[in-house]
Amino acid sequence: MGNNNEELIKKADIQKIAEEGTKIYARLKVKYEPKENGKFLAIDIDTEKAYLGNTSAEALELARQNHPNKVFCVIKIGFDVAETMAKSFAHGLPAE
């Protein structure tokens, strides 16, 4: 499965996904902050659907159950979006 994810990421426009995901989250955050602070959303930028998880891996797993061949924008609720994105890229895909 790891190779498939790596191929998806190579083909994806990560910057576009991050930018669009950030814009979508700006509209959605009132639904999640502050009660879900510290949890994660995996956002599908095409449908604007958000998948909530206690960890980034859980949010991604929920999202991939519906769309196994997509790359999602992952946001940590209640935290600075740029900081969250930088951490996710620094650590790569979650191993959880």
C-alpha cells in the first residue's frame, strides 16, 4: 500500500491541495473549533467533505475508505494551518 500512496503524492499538486484545503478549512472551522481542537480533518478539496479523526492517520483512513485514490489536505483543528502543514510535510505520511 505504501508504494501506491507514494505514487499518488508524486502525481498530486501538493501546493494546490494545501491552498485549497486551507481555504475550505477557513469556512468549515466554525463547525469544529473549539470543541474538536487537537483532532484532525482530512479534507477532500474536490467535494469539500471533511473527515474527522483523533489522529491524522485516523482522519486519512476515513477519507480513503470513501476515496482510496486521492490525496487529502490534513489540518489539525485549532492550530495554525501553516504550522500543521509544515509538520505533516516534515514527517511525511503518518505511520500510525
